[in-house]
Amino acid sequence: MGCSASMYASGKRKKTSIPEVVVYVPSMRIPAQSDLQRPLRGLILQDLVDRLACLRNQIVLVAEDTGGSAVAELRRALEEYLPLLIGLTKKAMLNLSEANSLMIPKDHSGSGIRVVSSDCKRDSVDLLLKGSGCLVFCVREITAHLPPDIKKKFSEVFQDGVLEAISIQALGQGTEIQLGLAVESQKASLSVKRRLACEQLIYFSQAYHCLSESNTSNMHGKKHLCFIKWKFLEAKASAYYYHGLILDKGTEPACHVTAVCCFLAADGLLSESKKACLTFCLTAPVTRSPPLWGAMKHLHQKIPEVAARKSQMYGYLLEEEKALQAPPDLPDFQLSLAPDDYLLPEIDSAWDRNKWEIQSQPLKEHPKDSEDETETE
């Protein structure tokens, strides 16, 4: 419910601003203008109709004026609107949008150095898990029960496969943030870092599978697919790098050869991920990638260095093998992160009134097309 692209008034020019993207939010949309008064008149109490219309208009105005960036204001309006709406018969994307805002580095000191605090990173993980839970609830409890003819009218970005992909993507990005925190921690072992990198890879592999089976021919679908591919390649490079470091601790020559194969695979995947990042940024709508952060800030330098050093160090072993081995299979881990359980809020108390006195107009026996016209012979 909102749109990240600004809407400009005709005849006015605004300075173009290309947003930075850490957490990709593909399907925020501004609600269309709608008159709730006419279809609900006579069906429910007038004050309920007025409140529903007022809150919906407030959401539309805030979304249009801010392009969906006023997360706090939109959240308050939605939290007040949703209980009313439930009694008559949306929230996940705001969590992802807020997580993206928290992960954009900020320079508060004026030094030109932009830093994301550890607290912001942990808050972002919480928001991503909440957003993932909302989307899972939407797929399992709402869209799954809608008739096919209704679902066909949905935009492509609201297909079940797309919503499921975004939900899994949120878990992958939560794991990506956790890996970054592990890299920054002196207490985190190589095994922990490898496990997080492999889990991140599994999440993005699942998200890519869900998205590739959906219709991604639209603008947002193409960009979303580019984003998942970029993150998939980054995760695979990280996984092979940490797997290689662990294998390299072995004492047998075969361990070192296999480790070198992992490092070289990581280096190649890192190069591919840089190209995929550029493709994502240039795919419409154009965006910018933020400065390197988390594990990638460390690995963009370490992977090429280690790959070059280790391949020189164990070059003689590679010569003895006569041919470069394919990189080994990565270990499989049980996934740690899961979507938060989401429950709809309680129905607004306005719906609990025992007696409703709704004034209704009696049906006329013989309605005419136009009663104002005078009858002529």
C-alpha cells in the first residue's frame, strides 16, 4: 500500500533521486481512489462508513505525498484501519521498507563515513521476520481461499509465487545481516560463518525457484529476479570461501587442493555477483546499491587475495592433479530463521454493537429511468 516511485504534478520538475536498495521491496502500491460511502450506505452504521472512508483517504494522502517513505505515519493509519476493515469482511511490505531504511548507512557525524549500527541491524532482522510472517499468512490464510476468477484479477506482483518468494527473500536477508554481525564478532567461529553463508544460499535458492515459476515479465518482476540472482551469487561466493577456509585446515594434500578449488570458485562467483549487482541497479526502475556492508565489505577484498595466495602456494599440488577439480558440494544445514507468526488484530469494538438502527429506503414498486422528466405524449 504505497509506491516507492514519486508522483510528480504535471508542469513541475523535481530533482531526480535514485534510491539505494538493501532490502528489495517490489510491490508497494498507492491505493486507488475509491468512494466507500455509496456502496456501504444503508448496510452498516454511518459512523463506521465515515471512519472507514476517512482512514482510507488518510492512507492514500500520506502514500501519495511521501511516495510511501513515511513508514511510521502509514503504519499508524493501517493499524487503525485494519481492525475496522476486518469487521467489514495490509502490512507486510511496510516491514520490509522499514528494514531497508534501517540498513541504509547514515553519516550523522559529518565525517563522510556512513555507518549502520548493530542495533539497527538487529532491528532490521526482526522487521524482516515480521514481514515474512505477514506474507506467509497472506498466502496461506487469504489468497489460498479466494476464487480463481478473483485471483486472476490480481496484479502480477500479488501472485502466490511472488509473495512466497518475497517471504523467503526476507529470511535470506535476515541471515545475510546475521552473517555480517558474525564477521564483525571476534567470538564467531568459521563453522558459524560457513553455516550462515550456506543457509543464506539456501534461502535465496528457494526464493529464486519460487519467483522463476511466476510471471516476471513485468517491470517489477524483472528487477526482483535480478535482485535475487545478485544475492544468490553473493551467498554462494561467501559459502565457498568459508568452506574453503575450513577444508584448508586439513593436513592431507587433497584437503588443500579442494580448498583452492573452493577459493577459485568463490572468486569467480564474486565477479559474477558484481555484474549481477550492476544489472539489478540498471534494470528499471533504476536504483543504487549502498556502500559495501556486512560480510561483503570484508569478502570483496579477502576472496581475491586468498584465492590468489592459496593457488600460488599449492600450485604444485594442482599440477600433480593435472586438472582443476570441480568445487565440492557445500554442506547442507537446517535453516535457523523462520517467519514470525502473524495474527490479525481483534475486530474493532464498533462492530460489537448489539442493535443497529440503519435507515433504509423502501423499494419502489415501479422505478423509472428518470423521475425528473415530465411525461409527454
